Amino acid sequence: MSKLKFILSGGGTGGHIYPAIAIANELKLRFPDADFLFVGAKDKMEMQKVPQAGYKIEGLWIAGLQRKLTMQNLMFPLKLISSLAKARKIIKQFKPNVVIGTGGFASGPLLQMANSMNIPTLIQEQNSYPGITNNLLSKKANSICVAYENLERFFPAAKIVFTGNPVRQDLLNVETKRQEGINYFKLDAKKKTLLILGGSLGARRVNQLIEKELDFLVKTGVQVFWQCGKLYYEDYKKYNSKNAQPETHNPQLVTVVSFIDRMDLIYAAADFVISRAGASSVSELCLVGKPTIFIPSPNVAEDHQTKNAKAIVDKKGAILLKETELDEKFETVFTDLISNENLQHELSQNIKKLAKPNATKDIVEQIIKLIK
């Protein structure tokens, strides 16, 4: 067999980029001599993150449609034509065996062109409610790997493979790393730890909630590890225990960070989690099995975070609080959670049942079937 070649496209957010990188890494393990090329959207975060992971990337001049009439929308047809032309040129020059899309603006033109050139394509859909791009691409894609059940409403049933989302492999055995995590993040081993996750950029409403409820949280006896995101760190770093601010009754109990470099260790150390409900976060939390309160972002396409969270909540695997309910319900819900060990155990056991630890390997098996 001649050297295999794979093109992958996923971008705009970490939720599209990291699954694509995980798939490429697994393919590289199976086929060490294979060539890889990523295709992303110019000026989006994949243009930095993919080279950092050791892969080449080409950028397309593409962006999504805005919900209101803007100059960007008027430029969309031109950008789409330009991106389709460049995608065709990239495919002709690189000659891939398979093209893989994990979502994001660039995957649309790339997979559309691959389909028209009769090159096998695979879509990996992270969410419980697919976006427009994957919906359109699914009609000609050869295989569609999904992370949630009941997606026959959106995709041709014969093409669907229920694999789950690719997740970091270092999360597979976090229960063995608890003491290491406590030591690494300088936490108090005698106290329960509440982990707050708002994504790499941060979540404004979640941060506002934690700022407002910080005294309440500390009074409950937990220590707070608050990942506020790089956009908000300057606003909230004053609450960090290292700064010994008097805003809380016991300032030693609050750690504020913009970014977490060892997710495996902080998950290992955490006892409770408050998180957004992006697809990657939900998949990771299923794997680590900690009692979780999801606060979905209502500002994403098709409100898919609420649907992601609901898929877990409907199986009694987590608690869902909408942003509109936070002021009224948060303190009651959190108090119930930390004071009820039976509830904690039930949530942990049920969310773990939904984990798909072999997702990346299963997706790669589907890709291998398409190689020609």
C-alpha cells in the first residue's frame, strides 16, 4: 500500500479542534508513515493550535453567517466561492485517501468539495443537536460518527455510527491521581473541592454567578477552584487566595486561574463540578464521573449546549440550571447537592454509564474502512 494521506478539518472553537487532533494522533499511531494536513479558517484559533500539536494547516477565507444583516454576511458568497476553489486545489495537490470533518466553518467547503471529487468523507458530530454545516454534508458523507443517540432525525440512519466524542486519554484513570492533583494545585486534602469550568475563553454569566456567590460557597465549607478564562482573568484574579483579599471569609479557600494546564489532575482532585455544556466538556465529565451542575450557554447555535446537558440530565446523570434560574435556585440546588451523599453517588454512577472511553479508536476504525 502506498503512503496514506489524511486531510482533517475542524475549527472555530476547541470543541471542534481538539477532536480533530485526537483523531489525527490515533491515525498516526496506526500509520506512522502517513501524511496529514489540516484545513482551517484563516484568523481562527486552529491556525495556532494545530501547528502547536505538530501538524501542518492551510487556511480558507471563510466565516459563518451572522444572525443579522452585516457586511460579513454580504461577503459570505464571495468567501464561499473562494473557499471552495481553494479546497479543490488543496485536495488535488494533496490527494487524500479520506477527508475528515469535525465541524467549524472550514469543514463545509472542504468536505463539500471532497464529496464532489468522490473522495471518501467522514463527519464527526460532537453535539446532540447538529449544526447546519454537518446537516448539509451528511447527505453525501460516507460515515457519520456521533456522540449522542437518536440523531436519525438529522442524519441518514444507515450512515450513523454511535462512537462518542474523542477525549484526552489522560482522563481514563483520574481516580488514581487524586493525591497528585491535590499536591499539584496546592489544595487542602481535608476539604471538598468545587471545580468551576467556563471554557478556555471564559463564561461571563458563570463568572458573575461565582463572584456573587463566593461568600456563600466558602461558608458551605468547600474550597473553590475557579477557571474564569483568559478574557476575564484580570477582572477576577483579586479573589485568588494568593492575593489574600478580604472579600471572602476565608480567602485561603479560593484559587482563580485563567487556564488549567493539567485537566487530568484537577478532575482527579475535584469533588463537585460546575460547567458549561459544550460537547467536549460533557464527554470529559462523563468519563471522570464527578457530581456536576451544568449551566449551558444560551448564546450558541441551536441552543445545543442545553440539549447536550439535557441528554445527561434525562438519564439522571447531572443537574441542569438555566442562566435565567441562577439567582433564584443556585444556592438551594448547590446546598442540596453537597449535603446529599446519595444524590452525589447516583449522579456519579449515572454519568459514568454514558462515557465512551474508546471513542477515538472507534472513529479511526470507521476511517480505516473508508480508505481506498
